[in-house]
Amino acid sequence: MATATLHKGLWDSGIPIRRGRNSALRDLVLEMPPALVAKALGYSPLATDLHAAQAGRPWTGYASVRRYHGKQLPIF
């Protein structure tokens, strides 16, 4: 199936494609560093950094601490 055909079918069905994609990307940058997401998915690092900031986790403290369900967990 061609991408354009899939896009049109979803759009015609009332499914907000861009909103869903952005939501999935924001969830992903909450789980892993934006730079890795950018490399894995072919996005620019700036774009994934912006998504991480909008999701509420800019990963500025990634090198020292990773937060998971309110607990501080060491990286290594």
C-alpha cells in the first residue's frame, strides 16, 4: 500500500495522523534520549529535543540520573 493511499484513508476516516505521530514521538522521547530517537528514526536532533521539552522531560540530567515512576535510578 502506498503511503499516500494510507494517509488519505486515515484522513478520510477522521483519524488525526499528525497528532498521533507527535504523541507517539513524545512518548518515545520520555523513554530514551532524544539524540538516540533522532538517529533511530531519521529525525533531526533539534526536532526530538523540542518534543522532549514539550513532553516535560528535556533530558538535561540524563548523564547523572534517570527518573522512573518518581524514583531516581542510576544510569550505570
